[in-house]
Amino acid sequence: MQEETLRYSEDHEWVNVENDIATIGVSQYAIDELGEIVFVELPQKDTEITQKSEFGTIESVKTVSSIYAPVSGTIIDTNTALADQPNLVNSDPYNQGWIIKIHVANVEELDDLMTHEEYQLFLKTLVH
Amino acid sequence: MTSLNKTALTSLHHKLGAKCTSFANHELPIWFSTMKDEHLAVRNDAGMFDIAHMGVFLITGSNSESFLQKLSCNSLIKARSDTMIYSMFLNESGMILDDVMLGCLDNSWYLVVNGANKGKIRTWMQDHIMSDVMIRDCNIDQTLIAVQGPDAVNNLSQVLDSDLTKIKRFGMSLVSWQGSDVLTTRTGYTGEDGFELLVANEHIPQLWQALLDTGITPCGLAARDSLRIEAGLPLYGQELSETIHPLMTRYAWVVKWDHDFIGKASLHALKTNSFQKAVGLELSEKLIARPNYVIQEGGVITSGTLVPQTQTSIALAFVEPDFSELGSQVHVMIRNKVVAASVVQVPFR
């Protein structure tokens, strides 16, 4: 997946949408902040999630963080490879490190997300 | 928010691409590469840490030993002759104000305190000051770094052009480097052989660069934490605090009852009470037990990490006395899960 074509939330999730199916992961910025990922807690398939609600947790050597739904929908798949290889999120956050796929409930919510360019500007506003 | 103190090395860290964080009001590297690589560098070769946040005081004057002896629950006798010792300062209730390293070289006492406690300890010393005791804040113009690992002694001897094998474990020595005195102590916080160096600010960037050039791995706070947890060493604010007394810790030996010290009477009275004990745990799942996670049988996690070499989840914790024996089984509440854990030997390796 190309970083440039993705949409991003302020909580540093990325979204790629094809035919109402959204693949969701966490951005390189989030990975750089977290360090080595040691555990990703995945939700159950068929769970409904609503925009901005927590659907999982990601644990790094440094901290535990919640992962929030960038858009609402029904979970149709989870990346079970992360159970044995959570570090796929570090090594390949936009491809092999994807976290869930959902059937998008309301495509208009995608408008709330930032483009890659907007996200890069947003990152510059964050205080370290 | 108060502004962060940069150390004499901050700009060098940025050049190396370090990820920095705020710790004890200082901007310090959390890692340069990854926690795992830095942890392994210290275990297998040599790594070095900017620990400019640690408070260092130089205490001189005819009453300096009596003064420090009153504050220290460990006896200073062994610290008189060029040797650093581990001790704790207690409050009047016998609870831990700070854990410290101190030692005497050429009639000058060096006292190293935790960065987060520096202001508190400075005030505590001022409140208990004696005549003819002078306290100098070394952090004003000196930087503390640590060089740790099996290769530290050789690498450092080469860079300082001085045979550091002569310094015994916990020994102290002034080593001359580029015309400047470097206080060199064979101490550390990693469970490995190594040294801590107190260096003039104007010389530290040059020394740090020379150490980098010999191949010593620069390391951040994340590896410093995983290394000290694996070695079973306490961190103030987690294993130690003003609600914990030394007899609850794995360091009850620091209390020497043959001299007078602040908190002695209260601590003596606490001896007969039942209290939770500090233990090491190995968890049955690869989840990190973090500070304040609750133990079902009673007690709490104080620190935890995944050991980089084995991916084993280990933790330091307080448990009820009935669960403190090696092999005891307890259960740690990790978010919405109950994870079994065994009481194991500390250090964890």
C-alpha cells in the first residue's frame, strides 16, 4: 500500500478503502513513538465498531496504547499473523502490519480523515 | 510545563538520530536504534548512557562524614577509602526518601541521587545541615555518563589511556584526561561490569565522541530500564517510595543498626509488623506486567519488561508474605486478562 494514497486519523491510524472495505493499521509516526511492538490485541470478527471508539490495544516495549476506529463498520477480518509476529507492525506498518479490515458503515465518515499531505502538516503541529 | 533541560550531549544525540523523551526534567534519549539492540550491546559488548539527570553532590568539610552518616541507613565505614556504597536516606517514619550511591575520595564525599529526587534531597540536606559541611552541586558544570558491559573496561582504558583494571568493583579514582580530572567509579545500573564517569561539561562531547569511535553502542533510557529490571535493581518511584521501607525491599541489608540515622527508631518499630515483600516474577504469557497492575492474591507490580534475549516476561512486584517463597504461584491482572506468574530468583539471569 502506498502511504500517499491512504487516509489518516488524528490518533495515527491509517485507512485504505476499496469497495466499502477499509483496511486499517497504524502510521509510521505512531510506530516511531512506540518502539518495538510486542503484542497486538485484536478484536473478534463480526464485531461492530463505531468511529473513534477503541477496538484494540497495541503494546510496545515503552507503553500500552489503544487503537481507535477511524470509521464505523463491521469487522470482517483481523491480521492473525500479528499473534506470532507483532513486529510486522514495526517492519511493514502499511502492508504486512495491517490490523483489521472492516465493512464501512458510512462512507461519509471518510471525509473526517486527513489526506497524507494534511497528515504530514498535522504531525508538524505535535509537540514532542 | 517547565522547559526541559538539555544535557551537554543533547545536540550530539540528535545528530545520531536518537528518539528523545522527557525524564526527570531532562531531554534524554529513549533509544538510538532499538531497546533490544542496545540491551544486547551492554550484555555482550559495551554500551553507554547519558545520565546527566542523576544528581551529583560533592560534600566537603570536617563534619561531612558525620553529616552523611546521620542521613544514611547504611554505615559509611566501607565508603571511607575510595569506595562507593549503596545506601538509602529515610524520613523520620523510616520510609525511603531516596536510594543513593556515595563514597569518599581525597576527603571529598560524592553523593549520587535520583534525578527526580534531587530537589527533595537538596532540601533534606539543608534542613539537617551541620557546621563545617559544604555542599556543591556538580550538575552545574559536570556530566555523568555510564559505560557498561564486558568490554567497557578495555574500551574505556584505551580511550582514557589509563589502566582501569586497577580499579576494583565499586572503586573510585580520579583519571586525568585531556588535562581534566574525570571521576571514574566502577559502578553501574545494568548488572554488568562497567564504569560511571563524572566529566567536565566542556570535555564531555569530545569524550563521548571518542567512546563512539571505539565502537561503544550509545544506549537510551528504555534499555537502561530493561537492563536494570533483568538485574533486579530497584527504581525510585516504582520499587522504592515514601510508602516503602527498606525491610520490605530486597535491600534490607543496607540498614546497619550499629549507628544512628534518621528514621532508625521508626524503622525498628516496623520490624515486627507484617509487610509485603519484594519479589521477582516470571509470567506465563508474553504480556508486559506494568507498574500498578494488581496481583489477585494481594500485592502489585512495580516494574516489568520482556527480556530481549528470550522474550520472557519478567516483573518486580510486592506480594503478601505467604506468596513470597520461590516457586509460589500468583495471578497478575493485565487489563482484561488474568495471567499466571511464578516467584523466581532475582537477578533473572
